[in-house]
Amino acid sequence: MGRLNLLRLAALASLLNFIKAIPAGHKTFDYVVIGGGTAGLVVATRLSEDPGTTVAVIEAGPHHVNEPLVDTPELFSRALGNPAFDWRFVTTPQVNLDNAILPQPRGKMLGGSSGLNFIVWDRASQREYDAWEQLGATGWNWNSLLPYFKKSETVAPQLQADIFPQTSQPSEANFDAFHGRAGPVQPSYNVIYSNVTIPYVDAINSIGVPTNSDPYTGNATGVYNTEVAIDRVKNIGKRSYAASTYFNMSSDRPNLTVFLSTQATKINFDLGDSLGQMRASSVDVVAVNSTGTTGRIFARKEVILSGGAFGTPHLLELSGECIGNPEILREAGIQTLIDLPAVGENLQDHPSFTQDFEVKNTLFTYDLLRNNVTFNASQEAEYAESGTGLLANVQFVLTFSPLKDLISSQLLSTVQDDATKLINAPGTSPLARRQHRITRDFLTADDVANVEFIMFPGGGRTRVAPAPGSAYITVYTCLMHPFSRGSVHVNTSDPLASPQIDPSYLDNDIDRQLALQGVKLARTITQTEPLNALVVSDHSPGANVTTDADWIEFTKGFLTTTYHPIGTAAMLPRELGGVVDPLTLKVHGTDNLRVVDASLMPMLIATHPQSTVYAIAERASDIIRGRIFGY
Ligand SMILES: Cc1cc2nc3c(=O)[nH]c(=O)nc-3n(C[C@H](O)[C@H](O)[C@H](O)COP(=O)(O)OP(=O)(O)OC[C@H]3O[C@@H](n4cnc5c(N)ncnc54)[C@H](O)[C@@H]3O)c2cc1C
């Protein structure tokens, strides 16, 4: 029996301890949390700190204990599309991408997408969080979130602070001001770096993007050495995610019950205490297995919905006599209880384009694992023995750049004019109009990135297979503040059917123009010294892509998600298109149904969102526990 299977067998034994059957008859808890994902486990852990409070978590997926596809950092992305880990959602045909239907993976397991993601642990700039409040999310800004970023993490010290050219080591005091030292998640820095890293950073510096020594301080632009959610202290070399951290802290509490492989299908309501308000009283569930057993779990105090940016609006709309847009619900055969047309709207995501470049095969890249059987075996043995080596690393080099520094002023003013036209277009909603004004200002800000370049030292990530014996670097170009707005909605009253997800990628001239400039810049980086001297060829999409028309075809044909959907239950005033009251996080029109997850974020931020989701959930827990004065 192989190593992976032995590990899995041990995992199965411990898993049996957690599984709770769907309750027969009445089972009542003070709080019922729907979705044991990134945010849901934070909330459940914090609420159950009070031994007198009972908390239930309803999670559609299993708990993967000692599962290499979750725990081993270097195996990131291998669980995508696997139903044991991934909801495997897809988009509707994307009209601006020749009707392509694209995957939209989401974690379906205890820990949710924090167990499926690519482990990057970073933050956006202060100005972007402050924009949430400017937009109408009262109380949500950089200063109010900073203590919660710190509360969620224990950052391991950076062992090679000078690995990036032009970097200086922050003082201890400065580091402590912005990084947590006692929180559950255990982010760290990589310990092994490819020798393509320094030439790559030098090339980025040469095109005008400086190195940022500490991007966690409120200015997240520049090229930098990112933290990754890899534990190097306790579970050495393993992914540090919501199930291995928050849930591990709370799993033995008698007042916390987790229903695994159990899907919530409907939230039931009574008339609330306040006039005209609804009160969530129970949740209907079904076992995600061949029995299909159904049941009902009752909430004495509150229901907290943490189903993620797709799961949360979907369940709101499904929730019977329901919450959402009456027209959409009528078509799906669902009667409307609370008229809240913003549910499922305002979907925003970072589109991404992947290119790879062959580099000299004498360089140290992840391709060595593929090309050299002996090296691969030695790395597997080292990882099994001590949790170290290349398998304990996910070495991305992140560059967040204000595009104004990289494009001509003439092009910048064309993009600004296009933004103004979109703001004034009759079809633009009042919420999008406000958001676009802020995003237009971001185009000329020094401290907000419009584009991200992610460099991974290794190949095999594009549609063109890597050649045996060759080495590559992969560069992902991602748009940070796209102007497109999509939606996620039910299309049938069947609760087990997937929602209709339409990110509406590249539906405007600005996004198309920024995508074009971004992918051309990715190639420019590789043609800049000292990196250029190491590049052998443009592997994908290939050197025959030269004209703007070619590049536009590439952006249409090769767009993927960066896996960062947000905004579909935005915390904003109801009249502006909000679903959730920012002060209480209660769904408008309800007394006791709160939302806590990525769907709350009213506007995209130039970062990978997981650490922000943890911070939101930590602050939300304090709101629910009445610890934030005034709420
Ligand atoms: C492939 C991928 C790569 C990513 N890479 C990164 C990265 O490198 N860095 C980063 O910062 N971010 C990354 N992200 C994004 C980040 O992981 C998410 O933004 C974040 O985890 C979302 O947290 P959440 O609590 O909103 O949702 P989730 O963590 O997805 O939690 C939702 C939970 O609810 C459950 N659920 C949903 N509906 C129901 C229902 N009806 N009944 C019961 N349970 C239900 C789900 O199974 C899931 O466990 C990535 C995401 C993915 C998918």
C-alpha cells in the first residue's frame, strides 16, 4: 500500500469521530452556522468560546484529515475538479469570450476554499479597505480590520529577508505593528527560492515597479516576497487552513457540533419581533450521500450564513418563500418573502491570463520534480521525514502594480475616458456608478494596483504541455479592479442543482484594454534583462502571437478565474443595492439571519482574499458577540 493510501486510512479512522448524523426530531442550537468554510469556522470557533452557548455547523463536504491533496503545499491545484474536494461549479457561456464555459472551483470540505486554495497569504492597500466605508459599508475600513488581521495569524519570521533585491528588513516594532504573533493561522515565508527569482525581480524593477519590503503595512503595491499559509512551527510543512487551525482549537468543545456531508437546502422563517422583519428559525438539510436523508436543525438565537460567494446568495434565493429578486424567483418557481433584488448581483472576480516561457534548464525550478526522478524521490522522502524541501513550498513572486506606471499617459487618459463613459451610461446601476468612480480614481493612485503579475518558477500550468527535460517560468496576469459586474442566481427550485454563475468577464472596453496591456507586459518582463538572458523561448501562447489582434484573441480564448469571487451579498445600505446591513451583518429585512463570508465584500481588492476573509470573520464574531461598541 502506497504512502498516500496509508495516510488516508489513518485519516479515515479519525474522521469517524467527527461525523454527526442528521438529527432525527428536534435538535436546537443557539447559533446555526451554514458552511464550515474559511469564515464559518472562525465564527463557530469564536461563538463556542462561551461554554454556555451551543453552536452547530452545517457543512456540505467531508473533513479531510491527513489528506496529501489538502496538506501538501506543492500539490496545490491537484484537487481542482475532484468532487471529494470541489463543488465544480461552472459559469454560464461567456458572451465576450466566444461563449466559453469556464470552471469556478470552490472548496467543498471542512475549511472550505481555504483547503483548496493556492495558499498565498497577503493583504490589499489601506485605500482599498477604506473605499468599502466610502461606498457605504459603515465601520469597515483598514483601521477597523487591522486588529483582526493580526488576531487571525501567527506569522513565522522571515529567514531570508534579503532574498529579494532592494529589500530592507522591517524593524521588530514595525513588524509587530502589522503582523500577528498569537493567532490560529500559521503563515510563513518560503525557505527555498529558485535562482530565477532574483533576475525576475531585477527585471520587474527595471520596468518601473519597485520592491516592497513589507506590503502588509497599508501599501501593497510593488514586487514582494509573499507570506504563504504554510505551517513551519506546529504541523511542519503543511497547509495551515481553517480546519487545521480554528477547527482544531474548538473541535473538542462539547457545545460545538459539526454536521459533515450535510447540505443546507432552505432557511425557514417566522414573523420576527420587529415590525415587518422575518426571523430565521430553522434550516432544512439533506445528507450528501446515497441515503439522501433529510432533517431540520433549529436555531434558538441566530442563523449565520457562511456559504461563500456562490453558496450564500444561492441559499438565500432558495430559502423558500424566499429572499431575492421576485422576477428571478418567480421564474424558478419560488415565492418571494423579502424583496431584495440585490441578492446574487454585484459579482466581481479577478480575471487571469496564463503564459509560460521556457528558461535555461540549468535553472532550479519546480520542473526538476518532473524531469529528475532521483531528485523527486529525495524531495518526497525529505517531506515525509521532516516536512521540509520543495514539497513544503509554493513559491510565487507577486507583483502588484498601478498600471499608470506601465502604460503611456495617452492610453491612461483613454482608459479614464472610457471609465467616465461607463459611469454615465444609462444601464449602469447606482451602485456600479459609485464603485466605478472609486475605481477610476484608483487608476491614478500610487498605492493601488490595477494589475497583478504572479510568477511561478515551473511549467505545466498552460494548455501547452511542458517538454521533457525543459524548465519554465509561468506568469499569470490578473486584473485587480475590473469594471465588469456579474451575478449568481438560482435557475430552478431544486436545491441540489448548481447556481447559474455569470461573471460577465471582459464586458467593457476598459477591462479588455487593461487585459491587452497586461498580457503584453508579461512578455515584456521576460524580454527585460537580466531575465531575458535566461529565457529560451515564448512557450505559450508562443512567439507567433505578436499583433494586438493576436493578443486580444489570446485574452478571449485563455481567460480563467483567479478564484476570487466576492460581492454577491454586499454589506451596504439596502437602497444602494446592499443585501446585508454593514453594522450588524444581518440580511436586510431579517431579525437574526447574518451573512459572514467573501460575499459581504462590496468591492474587489487588489490581493488574494483569504486573509481578509479571516479578518472579516473575526470582526463579525465580535459584532455578533456584542463586543464592538455601538452595534
Ligand atoms: C482554487 C482556489 C485558489 C485560491 N487561491 C487563493 C490564494 O492563494 N490566496 C488567497 O488569499 N485566496 C485564494 N482563494 C480564495 C479564498 O480561498 C476564498 O476567497 C476564501 O477561502 C472564501 O472564504 P468563504 O468563507 O467566503 O468561502 P468558503 O471557504 O468557500 O466556505 C464556504 C463553505 O460553505 C459550504 N457550503 C456552501 N453551501 C452550503 C450549503 N448549502 N450547505 C452546507 N454547506 C455549504 C462549502 O462547502 C464551504 O465549505 C482561492 C480560492 C480557490 C477556490
